[in-house]
Amino acid sequence: MKTAEEIVRDVRNGATTASSELDDALLAIKARNDELNVFLYVDEEGARRQAESVDAAISRGEEVGPLAGVPVAIKDNMCQRGVPTTCSSRILDAWRPPYSATVVERLLAAGAVPVGKTNLDEFAMGSSTENSAFGPTRNPLDPTRVPGGSSGGSAAAVAADMTPLALGSDTGGSIRQPAALCGLIGVKPTYGLVSRYGLIAFASSLDQIGPFAKNVTDAAMLLEAIAGHDEMDSTSLPEPAPALVTHVNDGVAGKRIGLVRDLVDGADEDVVHSVERAAEVLAAAGATIVELNIPEFRLGLSAYYILAPAEASSNLARYDGVRYGLRVDADDVTAMNEATRTAGFGDEVKRRIMLGTYALSAGYYDAYYGQALKVRTMMIAAFARAYRDVDLLLGATTPSVAFELGSKVSDPMAMYLSDIFTIPTNLAGDAAVSVPFGTGEHDLPIGVQLLGPGRSEAQLFAAARVLEIAEGR
Amino acid sequence: MTLPGDWEMVVGLEVHTELKTATKMFCGCANKFGAEPNTNVCPVCLGLPGSLPVLNVRAVELAMAIGIALHSTIAPSTFHRKNYFYPDMPKDFQISQYDLPINKGGYLDLPDASRVSIERAHLEEDTGKSTHLGGTGRIHGADRSLVDYNRSGVPLVEIVSGPDIRSSAQARAYASSLRAILIATGASDGRMEEGSMRIDANVSVRKPGAPFGTRCEIKNLNSLRSLQRAIDFEALRQIELLESGGTVRQETRHWDENLGATSTMRSKEEAEDYRYFREPDLVELVPSDEWQHRVAEALGPMPSERRSSLIERLSAPSETQLDAVEVVIDLGLETYVHAALDANADASLALARASNELAAGIESLGNVSLSAFTSTVLLEQSGALSATQSKTVLGELLRVGGDPVTIAKSLGCEQLSSDSLASTVASLIEENPDEWERFRAGDEKLAQFFIGQVMKRTKGQANGKQVIAELHARR
């Protein structure tokens, strides 16, 4: 499978066409989609039109975008005009958005070819892509195991060589955790770097769209194309997209990197070993490694499971059967709302709506939501303190390699714990990257996590590239 | 209305006003009343999945203008979500301001010199509009409900007064002064019948000096008249209840205009838990000093100031003059009156012509220059034009503009010569000997009789003062 960088180069110099790259992608999807359940919808017609328009532009000698001809998979919680968008939920039955997310518009403008919508945990709530109304996605590296979640479909699309690039969304680790479990680069950008306009909200103050790729340069290319201020998103950062691709080989010489014990301890032995080996590689490349304890990180999970469900309980109120999606008729409007939501939402979504509603209720707000906000403030302060001393932080992405399908579905707490190392970054609104580094049991990939302050993506990519080179990629 | 015994009512008003912006509060859809249902809508104001709000800067400016006019402190503010399910609210939450409103504190001075404090004036979005057909006609039990989302996301400011109002008349005066301010700031058109200004009243009663009683909130007050009637009804209801040994339950009550009564909508126990929390899709709103200054600069003087600067020029103003002043201030006609007064015109005459003739033709006011109005008033005052002629000339000015003297000539309303006036008066004296004798004996009322007769005969072309002069000369 060619990298995105190679496809753009070959499409531009005429060695291949966008249409023929699309054919390859569609063939790869056909070959394994039934087995893995990666794509919920393949937009063959739309993709064909976009590929042909890129090819036509090239044949007319026109300038084409930085992702010209690259097939891209899109997590099915981002709106694309006229294309079914489900969030893997029955409640959005048959809904086709009349508008496209800013990221989709930017992909099209960059010449990329969106090929279809990928499976996810319903409304991005989960860590295994098993909470989908349309069945679980399987890990292409071992189909008895999960690809992680919630962006499991997008991770699997890249891992199965269906598309070189995919978009996911990361609210508490939903890009980095599946990237780790599928052996990919996964990026959670700084909050506000990528517009959320058209991303169907789970927890608005935490959600962020980011790339999956097989290598650092491809990830940087995709992030560069979608980042930058968008006037449709009030929380969007004011600056234009940062230059990332030109900095991937900047290295880490002179950087101070903190190995955070709280982001390693408790993980499987193989995982701990990978992180420590990564520290050695970075040190050998000229970075100074310091060991840090940031005990606040251990509070992240409980704060997250108050804040995210609270926002979700409000964000998901609109699925009431009145305007679009599923409607289950009943005697009056309240009964219709109830019947629709009862039939339309899966168990995990209902669990979180109830948790969130409770946490915001009069008499409980201060003890739960108010308290969680304070923890979030502590988390931001803890990161800020760490970044006064070091440039970047290092830890594990997940406590273990990909686990078996069904092994955690009956134990929500065990499932929640797989995000314990990724959640702090979302609470702080900072950036982090998961880089495949080493393997664990059954030769399954391990993800090492690099964390940085807001807008440190270029530095994170440069550090990730150092690890990538050490792995011979 | 006076309350029985020594009971006193305590009233606070919550006024919602739609802001007169070109577009809605969080999207680019037109903010327009009366369009085809569901035509001014987009993903944002329909709350479609994935859509996000972007704050309309003009709405913020109008909210600040209201705050400045009400002497509020403009403060850094945030938006919250007020969560509850209702079909005409597309996100099933309303974006509003909660603990940090844009305008804090302030006051409004009423024409009777009383002062009502303002607690806050905050920004929020409007909902869509439901119509329930068949069955009960209300949401539960209707055959069908239709929703129009054109109003969804229209910017609103909610102005909350302190519990300072002590009578329904004062409540009405407050609402009417506030309405004048909303119109003067350009924030709203103040049309209660179109719902662009909506009022809820919190009413309780107590004995003087006692702590506040339990209050009821009254909704569905669609006119100043209903406001006043509903408050009186509610205060009496509470007094009767208390005097017969009952207690007032805190609840929301619905005013029925036809029945002239309030009835329970929902009790406090049934009240929703709105689960307010910070709206994560919007950032803190911090209007810079420079921005506030620019908004303040652009604001003209408020109605109360304009009213007092006009009244200052009247010596011992009569009730009639004061009524005219209200009309003139409401409609912003005082520059005409000031111009006429500058030219030493008679105040009553200038006020009458402005509050009647100019007010009637307000939509074509642009045709009437200040000097044309002043000349017309002075021509009437000097007797060169009769009252009827003066009104006709103003009508023509409003219709086509121009110069009053030329218009008067072209309409043939030149004054009767004094010779023909004298001969008309002479013949009328001859024809009405009894009346003339009574006038000569000192009955001044008869002057009006003769003026009427002269006007009739001359088709309004005579000047009343000259008729009186002629009568006196012959007495």
C-alpha cells in the first residue's frame, strides 16, 4: 500500500491517477469489509466524482491540493452532505445531512477523496467499537480482537490498507487508543486547532477531530489540510493551520522530555518496557529525559466520566423524534420522545445520558459536575506546571495491547479504564500523539504516547518521527 | 385601583424583547416576522447534529445599548444551556445567560419620578412557535402540533426588574417607559401584538413593612391592558385567599384575557430542573471598553431625558400639553416642536400640530422639513391660516413636501380679506339678533356660536381670533 505522500507525488507527476488510486481503495474495501465491518457506507459515486475532478484538473495543468488523489476514510460522526451519517446509532436512522462538516469541505478542497463513513462506538461512547448499532468492527491485525474505539472503524480502514488516511475524533482517547491497538499514528490535536463544525457532538468541550496514518509525514499532511481557524466554530483557534510537514525531521536534540510515571505504572509489562525503550531512543537522539510524577492524572478518569456524560446528556437531547431520524409514534409528544429514545439509543448511550443528567441535577451539581470542573482546573494547572520544566511528556497510550472481542462488554468500568492514560490531555485541551513502538503479546502493536502543550503539534511530530525511524520505518 | 384594607402589592416584571437584528443570534438566517413557515432556517437554528452557534455581534451591541440606557454595568459574561424538552426548541436546550449576564444592575425612572431598579438584562435565543390543532388545543391532547422554526434562534434580551413596583398602574408605566427605551435604542420595535415584546409579572401581596409574600408568576400578558388587569386580578385573588385563612402557593399562572382571570399552569413542585451548565460551544463574551464606548456614543438621549428637556420649555404645562408631549416623545417628533419653539411659536399650537397632524403622517415625515413645520405653525398663529387650513397644509407637506406658503396659495386657502370677514360677521349679526343681544349682554359663550357660523359660511377660511376681534369691535 502506498503512503499518502507517494500517492500525491504520483498523481501530480502523472505516474498514477486519483481514479486508479480510488479503484485500489474500493477493491481493498470489498476484499475485507464483510469480515471486519469497517465501513458503514461507501460513497462510491461521490468518491468517483471527486477523483475525476482531481484528474481533470491535472490534465488541464491546474494546481491541485496537498492531498490530491488520496482516499480518506471518515468516521461516521462527521457530516457529509447527502451521505448517510449515523453515529452508529439507530436514532439517526436514514438521516442524510444537508451540509458538510468543515473538515470534509477542507478535504475536498485539498483534493482528497472521501470514500465512505466508518463504524464507531455509538455517538463515540466506547473504547472498542463494540457499542455500534451496526455490529462491532474487528481488528485487521487479529480479527478476534477489537480495534479499539471509539474511532475503531477509521483505525481499521488504515490498518487494513483500505485507505492510507482516516479521520477520527478524540474525546477521551478515541483516536490514540485505537491507533495504539492497530499499530498506527493517531493524533489528538490541540482543542480548537481543527474545526468541530459538522462533528456530531459527544462532549463539546473535549471533542477534537484528528488523523490516523501509517507514518508521521502522512499524519502531518492530513492535519495540515484540516487545521486552522474556522468562523463556523466559536472555539476554533484564531490562527491559520501551522506548518507541520516541513518540521517532521526536526528531531529532539536539546528538548527536555518528561517520562510520566503516572502514565506508565499499572500498564502491562510489555507496554512499560516499550515506553522505557522509547525514552532511551529519544535520549540517544539528543533529548534530556526526566522522570516525573503528576498525581493529578489519576483523577482524570473520574472527572471525565462526570463531565463528558453531562455534556452528552444535553448534546443528545435533540434526538427526540420531532425533526429527523427515528420516530416511534405514541399518544402524545412526551410519550413519543420516550418511545423514540428508548428504541433509538443503545445501552452505553443511555447509561451516559443518565449519569450526565444526574450529575447536573439540582442538589447533585456541586458534588459531581462542580467538583469535576475543579479537577479539570487542577489538571490544566498540573500540565502547565510540568511544561515549565519540560517541552514534552512521554507515557503509554493504553495499558495493554488489543483485547479480545467481548472481553470487556459486560464490565463498563474495565472498558473505561482503557482510556486512563489518554483522558488527561482532553481535559487540558492539549495535544498528544500515539506512535506504534514495539510489540506485546501475540506480536500485537504497542502505542507510546507523546504529549505536549497547546499548539505543540510540530514538536510532537518531530519526536514521533524519531521513534518511527528507530523502528526502521 | 386601590387594594382593600392596608394591603400592598409587590410586583417585579420580566420583559422579553426580540432584538431588531438583520440575522438571528447564532446563524445567518433572516430575523423576520411573518415569513412562510420554516423558510428562514438552516442547520444551526434547526439544531441539526454537528451544527455550532456563532454569536451575532449586532445582537451583543443592541443588548449593550439597552444596558447603557438602563444605567446597567456591562460585564464580562458567559452563556449557559437551559435544558428541557419541548418540540419548538430544536436542540432541546436554550442558550441563555445564567450567573454572568451581560448587563448587571441599573434602573429605570418613570414619568411620575418613581424609580424601578433593574436586576439584569441578559441575552438569550428565542424558540420556534408551536400551533396545536384540534383536541384540547394545548400540547397534550391536541390532534396535531405544527412547529414553525423561523423564530428559533431570534435574539432576545430579558430585562428583569427588582420587586419595586407597587401598583398595576406603575407596572404599566414601567412597561411603557421600557418600551420607549427599546424603541429609542433601536433594539426592538416593541410590538407586543407580534410578540416582539413579551411580559411576565411576578406578583405578591403583603402588609406594609412585612416581608415579601409568596409570589406567583403570570404569563400570557399580550398587551399593556392585560398586564394591568392581570396584576390587579392576581393581587385581589391573593388578598382574598389570605384573608379567608388560606396561603398562596408559589406557582406559574396563565392569564385568560376573555375570562379576565389567572389560573394555575404549574406549581413549584412541577417546575423543571433546567440543569444549567456553561455552553461549551461558545466562549466568554468580554466587550472591550472601546466597543462599549462606541455603542454608548451612537446612542442618542433616552426618552426620559428628551421628555424633560421638552417639558422644561413649557411654562406650567397643562394636562393636554403633557399628553401631547408623550405622543411627541414616543414618536420622536420633538425636534419639530423644539424648532417651532425656537421661532417663538405658541407651545400648545406646536404640540397640537406635532402630536396630531405629524403623528398621523409619521411614515412620510421625511417630506416635512423643520422650517416648513415651523412656518405653518407661525402662519396659523398670526391668523394668516385658519386651523383647518393649517391642517390641510400640513397634510400636503406630508404628502409631497414643499413650502407652506406656496401650498396654501395653490390650495386656495388664503385668508379671507378683513373686508369680507367684516361683511360676513355683519350679516350673521343681522340674521341672529337674539344671539347677538346675549353676546352684547356679556355671554362670551356666544362668541363660539358666531365663530362656528362664520366658519360654516366661509368653508373654514376665516381665522377664529379675527372673528372674535370683529365681534368685540361691534359690541
